Amino acid sequence: MPNTIKLHRVIATSPEKVYRAFLEADAIASWLPPYGYVCTVHELDAKEGGKHRMSFRNFTTGHSHSFGGIYHELVPGERLVYTTSFEGPHMPAGKMRASITLKAVSCGTEINIVQEGVPDVIPAEACYLGWQDSLDKLTHLVLPEINQ
């Protein structure tokens, strides 16, 4: 059975800034890949029905994998829902669905992520570890208020 991953984080910045980080290609490339990987965004059409496609490359081995999908729901500063499928014959089949909910709280933004349909060949604990890396990098991207 595919796994469901649930994450929660609070970041001391606005929901609008976090939302942008999920939809701008350069931002995604900087924070989404876990430590040890680099990301190339091949396509990103941030609208409902729009497509996204990217690749993660293992910096140590040089091996890469590509994936892409469709944006299903985009509510600025509040919610994103998108699906993703891996590409290539050696990658797991099936669609994953990510739902990200953002909520303004007294000290910033509460983020709740639910990723459904994670293939069995990806251990849940590895998925959690990767997301923890990514959310750490997201925090470092959105936390500074640089007003120049």
C-alpha cells in the first residue's frame, strides 16, 4: 500500500512569502531538493491545470530522476494541491498528491503538508527525512527580511 506522509512546521514569516516559495522556479530549485541533491526546474506553469516538471540530481553520484505533474488547486497564501509522478522505466509508478495548507498564526505561518500515494519502494522514514531537509532549506530561504 502506498504511504501517506504528514508534516507540520511553523515559520516566522508571512503565508504569502511561503506560498511564493512553492511556486517560483528559482525558489523551488533552491529549497525543495534534500541536502546532497540539486534541482533543475524544466517547466513550471503555476496555475490551476498548469504543469510542473523537474529533476533532482544526486551531487555525489551524478544520478538523477525526473518527475512532474499538475497543479489542481492554488489559493494564494492559503493552499496548494498538486500531483506528481516519477518519469522513467526504473522509477516507481503511480501518482502522488501533495496538499499544502498555510495559515497565518501569531508568530508567522503554520504549514501542514500531506503527501499521499508515496510508492512502497520509497521508505516512509526516508520520505520524512527528505521533507525535513527541504523544510529546513525553505525556512532559510523565507525567514530573512531583506528590504533593499
